[in-house]
Amino acid sequence: MHPAFQHRQYLLKRQVMALTGKFRIYNPSGEMVMFSQQKMFKLKEDIRIYADETRTQEILSIQARNVLDFAAAYDVVDPLLNQKVDVLRRKGFSSMIQDEWQVLDAADQPIGVLREDSLTLSLLRRLLLGSLLPQNYDILIGQGRVADLKQRFNLFRYELDVDFSMDNAQKLDHRLGIAAAILLAAVEGKQS
């Protein structure tokens, strides 16, 4: 596994003034450790994550299985190891009210869930306050919370804190957590 995935906390920033989604991920020291840029005009999502902005070393990819699938499944792949890490699958219609994703292992067996913080807050975001009420997500493996993905309040850009510090048993692969953060930022970017 690439050393960029060894940290317990990250900050994801999505560039606002770009035709495609550009994501920069920083470690706790403020150093950029990953870069991603969505490709324009892709019907089937294919997001590549690189060690830096030169895009010479691909360290992770997120690949949609189908074109325009409302309950899309995304394979998270480590190209350095030529290995499927895990899968994130969006829960179609239920995600319109409160975002929820299934976390599946490499064999497509359910192991957890990625869920927006609360039904009440998600309804407030969708119906009244929009981006004035930042989103907050938890990743649960079994019944235990292993990650917190919390949007910072900022009117001018999208920033997401990614925190794995509560995962003392190391149940969550950080590559999957980073992929989840990028997918959430990409989905929010398309919706806004």
C-alpha cells in the first residue's frame, strides 16, 4: 500500500473554479499527499487518484460498474497491487432523503455502511438550508464507527475532514475511506 494512506486524518479540498472535479488531499501536516481530477464527459465514472499533481503515479482508482446507475456500485482498486480493495454501493432512492451507501468487501459481501448523520439534518439540508448546513457522514463496520467525514462550513469551496482516529482496531482500509470522501465530494459537486 502506498504511504499516502498511512495517516489517521486528512483534509480533502475540491477546487471550485474547474470544468471537472479536482480534488487535493492533505495530511495532518498540511502537505498534499494525493491528487485526483475527474474526466470530462464520462458516462461511466472512472476516478483516478495520484500521488501528486504530475499524475505520474496512480495509487488508487474508483470505477463505476454501470453507466448512469441510480444505485451505482463503485469498485475501489489499488493499481500498485492490481487488487480490488472493496466496493461502495449507493442505496438508490433512499439516498434522496438521507445519503446511505453500502460498504462491501472485495467479494461483494456487506461489511458496513456509510451514512449521513441524521434524517432530520439531511431533510433540513435538502429542503431549507442547502450548503449552509455542512454534511457529516459516518462509516460503520459492524456496529462500530470507524470513520467520520465532516464537511467544513465554507461558502466558497468544498472541504471535507476525513478522520480515522476512532478506528483503533483498524477495521477500515484507509483506501476505501479516501475513495468514499472523493465520491461524496464528486456527488455533492454534481448536485450543486
